[in-house]
Amino acid sequence: MSKIGQTNAAFNLIEEGDKILVGLSGGKDSLTMIHALREQQRRAPFNFELIAVTVTYGMGEDLTKLSEHCAVHGITHHIHATNTYEIATDKIRQNSSFCSFFSRMRRGALYEAALKHGCNKVALGHHLDDAAESFFMNMIYNGHMRALAPKYKAGNGLIVIRPLIQLRERQLAVCALENEMPTIGDEMCPSMRFDVKMPHARASMKVMLGEMEEKYPNLFVSINSAFGHISDETFFDPERFSL
């Protein structure tokens, strides 16, 4: 809660009068996020609203336990149904990668739900491990210096926020485990229904960063700091030279 509060203060993620859609997949990250934001809502000296939205892919997903959990804890929960699985059967080919496809479709569905429910912000459950992995993936595979912003404006005017972006994945896992949250695992992942190539880039980055952290225990502390201390003029982009 302390780190989330610091992140919120640093980037003004949540403000007076906000109505925030929280993307609730049911995994450890999103479940921890909705409970943490509910606690922030209780503590904050200003008012804001929260609703949780779970996107389904049209695979006959059973969200009974997740819906019951939300009801018990007073969390407003909506299920946003899509036919993404049906669309994917025409789009995805054998031995092809699929993660970016489902990610784009899921994000679009969350935006659609946010506009439908009158929200001005969308909260996603990305954490510091995600940001670090994305940074190295972009650098190694795409030749691009890019990470995950704590806050940005989407093309449709919605503000996207990442309240967990300075927390470690293992912290979220422990929180979900110790609080006995009814987490949903791979059974909700559409990839389990397709004979497709599993994405290797992010998994490779996770292994690489794990090995680096064994050698440099403060690696993620430094990465978190580095993401906020960027010397533009030291890179090879002429538009950023200060001369």
C-alpha cells in the first residue's frame, strides 16, 4: 500500500472525481490491484469510483467464483462478453504467435467497456517486472528504447494508469497467496485452445533478468530508478541533442 501510494502521488494516477475501470482478469496481479485500489479509496482524502470489468473471449468461461468474490467484498463487477475466440479461429494460423492479437482485442474491449460505463480512466495490472521485460524486449528485438508508462492517454481520450508499475511480481504473488484470493490461472488463457507457438521473447527476458538479479541483487531497484532518470542527449537521436 505504501508503494502504491507513492506511485500514485508521483504520477497523479488517481484524482478527485475519477471513475476508474479496473481490468480484472482474475489473475494474481489484477486481484491484488482491485483490493489495493479499494483500500486506497477508503484512505484517500478525495472521492473516486471503481468498477471491475472482466473480458470474456466467448469460450464458455466460468467466472462464478470471481463474481462471488467481488460480491462478498463489495466490488462492483461487470462481465464484458466478446467473440474474440471465434474471430481468432480465422485469424491465427498454426505455429503463429498469438499474444499480441489477444492483447489488442482485450485492450479494445476494456476501452469499449470504459466508455459504456462512463469511466474516464482504465487501470491495468502491469508491474515492474513487466516494464523491465518490455524494455529489454523492445531493445533486443526491435531496436527501440521503450518501456511501460505509469500513465498515458489513449487515442479515444481515456487515461490509462498502471498503479502497480513500481511493485515486483513476486510481491503481488505473495499478497494473493497469503490472502487466499481465488486466482484464475492458465485455464482462462485462449492459447490453451490453439495449436500455436508459445511466445518465447518475454519468457527469455524473464530468465535473463532472473540471472542478472542473482548477480546484481539491486537490479530492479536500479531499473526503477533508471526509468525516471533519462539523459536524452546521450543517445543517438539527433533530435534529442542539446547543442
